[in-house]
Amino acid sequence: ADYLVSLVLIAGLILWRGRRLSVSRRGLAIAILSAAYVIGVFAVGIGSQFLHLIPEGTQWLRLPILTFASLPLFLRDEETLRMFRSRWINWGTFLVTRILLWASAVTGVLILNNESAFLVLIMHFVVVFWVALWWMTGVVAQRTGEPAAAAVFAALVQGWVFATIFV
């Protein structure tokens, strides 16, 4: 899981390159409330029937770190991918980037990090999670009209899921 988080952080930092983050208080509030709703209803309400999705002990400390680690990638996604007029181009570009991240993670684990071989088995679930998260982030982006608020939402939800399941 550390390998996956590192890959997401490095890919996000390379693509984002330190652009300015501007989000209104209203957009930030909508993003945080939306993330709390998704985490509360889907993760704790529905998902806890199948997996343990409530952080315990040191998982609470990892939550902000994982959220900030994934924020640059989601900022870049929202700045570039949602700017296309066609939804087909948006979805196609998103899927290509996630498949490249999937291939990089699987290849890196198989070549460099054999002790994390379980990641090879669950990476397709991570890609499905990213697709669902992309769809939910689109709803937040339409509601707020701010790419940075949608990126904060996505980073919070991914941080929660990664903190409870993977670490």
C-alpha cells in the first residue's frame, strides 16, 4: 500500500507542478460535507457490512497524510480532464491515465517490491474504486464549479478508504 500511495503522490506532483490552489469557502464546505456524506453513507453504512471501514488507532494519523498525498493528482485531474467539452474524451483520458497508473503499480511491484505482491491481486479493485470516485467527483465539480473543491472531495474520500483498508 505504501508503494501505491507513493506512486500516486509522485505522479500527482510530476503532473501538477505546484500550480496555485484557489477554492472558495463555500466550495470547500460543499466538498467536505460531500465527502462526509459519501464516507458516512457508503463507507460506514453500506461498506462496513463487507469490510472494516472505520479507522482505529494510528489509522487516524495516516488519514491526513494519505489525503494530502493524493491531492496533487486529483488537482491535476480536475484542472485538465474536466476541461474537455466531450464527456467521451473526459472519460477516455481518465481511463487511460488510471490504466497507466495500474500498469505502473503492477509492474513496479512485480519487479521492485515483491513483498507487496498482494497489490497485484487487488489493483483492479482500486481501478474500479477510482472510476466510481471519478463519477462522484464529477457530481461535486458540477455542484461547486470549482476544480479545487472537487479535488479536495476526491482526496478526502480516497484518503479515508486507503487509511482504513490498505494501511
